[in-house]
Amino acid sequence: MTKSSLWESVDRESGMLCRMAKDIWERPELPLEEVFASKLQADVLAEHGFRVTHGLKGMPTGLIAEFGGGKPVIGILGEYDALSGLSQSLDAERKPVVPGGPGHGCGHNLLGAAGLGAAIAVKEAIERGDLSGVIRYYGCPAEEELIGKTFMLRDGYFDGLDAALYWHPSANNSAHFTQNLAAFSALFSFRGLSAHAPQAHLGRSALDAVELMNVGANYLREHLPKDVLLHYSILGNGIAPNSVPDKAQVWYMMRANTRETLDGAFERLKEVARGASIMTGTEFAGCEIVGGGNEAILNRALADVSMRNMHELGGRTFTEEDCAFGKKISDQFTPDQKIRGAQVVHIPPEDYDLILQHKIVPRPENAILPASGDYDVSWFVPFGMTECATWPIGVFTHTWQATACAGSSIGMNGMLFAAKTLAGTVHDLMTDPSLLERAHAEFKESTKDKTYQFAIAPDAVPRRIRL
């Protein structure tokens, strides 16, 4: 068997995969609410002969689909949640479909479809007898809120894997072998004493505590290690301004290069919250970590296999339609903005003037991806992460421009390239045992001095924070 038969399988299914990605793009669903997307994927996988479990502990929109038997067991991780406020039509100017509605500004409509397409191609090869082992596709909810894969790991759904593969939409074509950021998603709650606003001296404002916490957090920034990032959003408390708010909450996300640094910084943030409660005479009602992840431990051996497959595929090609739409999107940015966007995903300086990245780009040594995710499975099994160009150079994730591209031919063609890269990587791991041996030897060395701890509590229940 040659890998070309796997890639031909992706081509045969390309119409279905593009329709799936477009259908999910047209019906964006927020974290833990991906009812349409997860059912669509579960139904397609069942139709293709997979053993499907749709609905995981505490997460009805999680799914696992498996085919084959024996060893190795290779997992492909997919996602399908959208982002609030990023609704966008298929236009190169800002045109929300639903004002204030969600949209796929991180390209997760493409992410899951490519993983599913790769899994189907591998399944067909196993069925023919060309490959042996188990292929598992994971539909992982709520990545945007650092929830799905963390809870799935805690509940044992990744047990038995020999390797896990993942890709993400990007402006670049590359494979990661260095870490991304550790992160906590946490809810800080305060309780006060209600009163009629004209008699505010009789009350204690929980909202004052939230606002003072945020002021303190902003002063804290300069005293934290330089790699620590923190962001917050005040949640609606449903109380009108003619009453002193007796309840208030603020949602924080904090990131750092390592979990060790993050832990220390987060303790200082909690002290700021306690100080705010003292200043306002309110009760600090607690800090709940609702999601989070350690820095990903990315595997160079798996990255090398993925990069080789990208090169074997001949790199990226773009249609006239891709180039025309890409230029309209690219023209939205100043040269300085485009360079900043290119630097985030390590586009080489000689490529800054390109509209779309067609090259396969080696990842720089010691390059940290300035993003975070719920990739803690990487602490337990070799983890390979790839990115493929689905939007022009300069586009950031979590923007309306990324949403538009995720529904365009640029996104669809990038999704198919990613599916072929993933399928080819699984082929190599199943046919050459030495590759997995190298991946496991590297994994053992990279984790020998690390001790894992969950960000979430043992009895935590998956839930999303309502804005």
C-alpha cells in the first residue's frame, strides 16, 4: 500500500468533508452547546462503520469513534466549538450574519472535519488490510474555554493511546515541537449586602469588589514574570443600578509559559481578590477553576513525521478564488499589522509580502506558541501538533477575518491538506514501529522530571460561564 491511496480516500470524501465544515460554520455553537456539530460528526462516523460513543461524562456533545484492533492505538483530536461575538458572512468586510452572535473565528469547523476525514481514510485502509491497529477520533467540546480535553483526560477517555495527533488552522504550514502556554480559566465570586441605592451606606457592593479586584490585577501586572498574561470580563449580575449589587462575578483567564510560573502568579491574583473583599466589606465567595491546561509537551519525533508528509504532498496550492479572496482579506491590514500577525505563527521574514503561505516552514528552535489550549493529554502520551494555512498571512485567530476565511475555499482547501497530513502521519506510525519508539523515547525523556496535576478539582463538573 502507498500513502497515495489514503490521500485518494480524502479526495473521494472531499465533498462530504467540505459540506460538513460549511454546515458547522453556518451553524456556530458555543462551548458545551455543540449539539448540531457533534451529532453530524457522530452520524457520519457511524455511517462509515466506526464504533461511536456520542455523549461523554458531563459532556453530551463529546464523542469517541473507533475502528480496528490491536496495536498501535492512534488518536486524532477534533474540535467544533465557536466563539462569541464573531458572527461573520462570507465577505471581506465586516458583515455579521447575526449581530453579536457566535462565529468560527478559530476555524474549529475545519479542525474537526479534517480529523474526521483522516480517521475515515485510515479506517478504510485498516478494513482493506493495508494498515493494522486502532484509529480513534475524538470530538472534543469546549476547547475555547479550556474544558473538554481536560475533563476527558480526568475521566480516562484517553487511556490506552500510543500517540495523539492534532492540527489547528493557521496562516502557516508547519509542525510544532516546542510548548505553548499553560492557562487557567477561573471564576471569582463576591457577595455583599443589598440596599436601595439612595441608602447605599447600608449596603455592601459586590460589584465594587469586582472593580477593585480588576484595578488591583492591573497594578499586579508589572510585578509578575514577563511571560504571565491575564485577561478578564465582568459578568452580568442582573441587578439594576437603583440597588446595591449583593452579588458579582468576574471571569479571568491567566496564562504563562509553564504551569509552575502560572501557579505562583495565580496565588497572587487570589490575594488581590481577598484584598478587594476587605476593602469593600464584602465576602470573597471563592475562586472556581472551571477549565485549564498545562503547557503542552510537543513531540519533535511526531512533528518530523508530519513535516515529511506535508513535503510528500508537495506543499500547498491555492486556486484563483483562494488568492482573490485572500487579497481582499489581506488588504484589511496595514503592513505593520500584517507583520505582527506573521510573527505570531513564525512566518519567515522573507515571506511577509506573500498573501497566502504555500511553503512548508520549519518551526524555529525554542519557539513558544503564544496561545493555550486543553492539551494535557500531552503529559501522558506523545502528542503531535500541526498547523495548516487556512487564512492569509497577518490574520489573527479570534477575529472576524478568521471567521470569514474558515467558511471560504481557502479554509476548505487547508482543511483537506490537513486531513491528508494527518492520515499520512498515522500511516507512517502504523507501518514503521521505529517511529513510535523514537516518539516514546523522546516523551520519556521530556517528562522524566515533570509531575502532572490537574487544574480542575476531582469532583468538578463541566460547565460554561454565561456572559
